[in-house]
Amino acid sequence: MEKVTFANLEGEKLTGILEMPVNQAPHTFALFAHCFTCSKNLNAIRNISRTLNQAGIAVLSFDFTGLGESEGEFAETNFSSNVQDLIAAAGFLEDNYTAPTMLIGHSLGGAAVVSASASLESIKAIVTIGAPFDPGHVNHLLKEKEEEIKEKGKATVEIAGRSFSIKKQFLEDIESQKLEDILHNSRIALLIMHSPQDEIVEIDNARKIYTSAFHPKSFISLDGANHLLTNKDDAVYVGETIAAWSKRYISIPKQKETKPPKEVAVRLGSKGFTTEVMVRHHQLVADEPESVGGNDLGPSPYELVSSGLGTCTAMTLQMYARRKKWDLKEVVVHVEHYKDYTEDMMEPDKPANKIDIFDRVIEVEGDLDADQKLKLLEIANKCPVHKTLEGNIEVKTRMG
């Protein structure tokens, strides 16, 4: 995660966060536009961005002019200036990294990315999340002060507990914006994501966007989610869905294959602990918890060892039960690893040594009597990984 700055059309400094994949070079750069009066620090943006990072997509989110850490006066901004900010952000990525090929917009930001896409040739995919069909939809937030704004030229409006100065030019600009023509003329792949329970921007907006757009277009219902995606699971689902959907429309180069001389290979970059693990044609990610400086994107090394013991135990019990034709329907193995002190009774003068302990609890389901369960407990201690861990182990290491 890197804080970046770039200039808007007026030369004012806009501040953003560029989140990069931690275990591979990004194959795609995406721009994320936040909701009206929100900021780049919204939890939903972070959760969506980090999920996309795991799929190799870098995400730049930034504060629009006059919001968050960005310079400028919010009262002087409008929908058109937000679109210009997005174009400036795209130029920053093109000059310093790679031109963005995906635009993602939340709420009014969704309308903004649709509008900006008409000016950005590099864009191959657009995603809207809870977006209004008509940018003027935000006027309902200003309803109580709308007359005052029109009569006096400006007014202070309370939105989500914060005060914002809104000028007449904002109303005039947003009322002039029409997305229908842009959607009708665009041939960029479009993914529309919207919750039927959205109380801020009603679901009918998604229908209007979908009807106005040409194919390729897709709609995903975010059933049960609220407008701001405050539930982390909803935001992660959005990120996972975007990553899967975009593969059809964005060119993803084949990653260089590592052909290990051994059965397992791991690859770790120069930052953090997130590690790519390759086992034959399978891939997974290992990491450390955030409490020790990791990104918590996968199990830790010791958790992987515990997983090996647990899976081997379950497989061994199931194989034995099948051979005996016992009614073993399910095996659940819980494993916890920790270090404990042991005392050498032969040499009590020496300090106690730490030993590794794997605390294993086995649950079985099926029509099994007490003797059968006792036998399965005995067999668990004979699983190959268990025997390896208790045996004499030698690790041979050399430079490749």
C-alpha cells in the first residue's frame, strides 16, 4: 500500500492510495471512485481492493477534490470536476505505472466512472456498485436546502453527520448530466452490482443502467447488503466477483511457471511475508498474521504443518474404515500447535527445553461402537505425517 499524490485540472494536489498485489506483479490497474462526500478510506473500498490484489489487480483509490486529504474547496466541485479528477488519476497511472484498464465506482462514483470511460481509451471494463442511473439522484440528500441553494446561491448541508457547503452550480451541473447516451454508445464491458435492499439508491437504478447499456453487460444482485457494504463479507464477495468476471474482458498474461526440482516450491518477494506455494499444478498462499507484520492472506507455516497432520489423519481413518466396511460418515480433525517446556528427568541440572506439541482432537460421525472408535484413535497415531513428525528428521539444504 503506497500513498500517492497527483494534480487535478486546477493544479491542486489529490491524495490517493495505490494498493498492489503482494506476491506477484499486477497484470491490471484499476481506478476506484468513492461515493458522494465519502473518501478513499471507506472500509468497503479497502476490503474490495485487497481482494482484487489477491487476483493480481492493483487498485488506485483517491479523495476527490476538497475531500479527505485532497486539496481544493468541496463547494467549488461538482460531478463534472469529479469526472476530471478520475481522468487525472488515470493519467497519473499511465505516466508512472500502466494505464488503467478497469474503472470501479461506488454510488455516485459509479455514475462518474461511466462518464469518465468515454474519455479514457485504455478502459476495457467498468463496474458500478449501488450506482444511480441519474447523477441528479443525489439531490434527495439536499432536498431540505434545495430552495435556499437556488435562492441564495449556496447553503450548508448535513450529510452523514458532516457539514458541506453546496453551491448552485453543483445543482445545475448535476441536473445536466445524462448517462443514457454514454451507456448507449459505449461498447465497454459493464458489470452492474446492486443490492435489492439498498435504501439510498433504489434497485430500479440498476435496471435502468442495464437497459440503457449494450452488451457485454452483466448484473449481480448483492442480496442482503446495505448501500455502503459495511459488512466485510459483502465487500469481499464484490471483490471476488469482479476479479472472476473481469478475466473475460481483460488480457491477463500467463504467469511464469516455476518448475520445481522438488514436489513443493514457494516464492516470496522482497516485501512482507505473503508467499506463493506451488504443489504440482495446485497453488495456494501462505502468510503470517497481521499481529506479527503479515497480511493474513493465508495460513502461517506452522498452520500448514498442522493442516498436513490433520488431513493425513482424516484420510487415514477414512481409508481404514472403508477397508473394514465401518459406517464412518465424516471425520473432523482439530489440530493446534504450540511449544511447551519439558524436563529431562535424566539430567535435572540442565534447563528445561521447549518441545513442539500438536494437540489433536478427532470427531467422528457414523454408527460406530466404543471399540471401533478406540481402534480409530489407535490408527490415527499411525498416519504417515504423524509418524514423520515423531521420527528422526533431517533437512538437506543447498543453493539451486
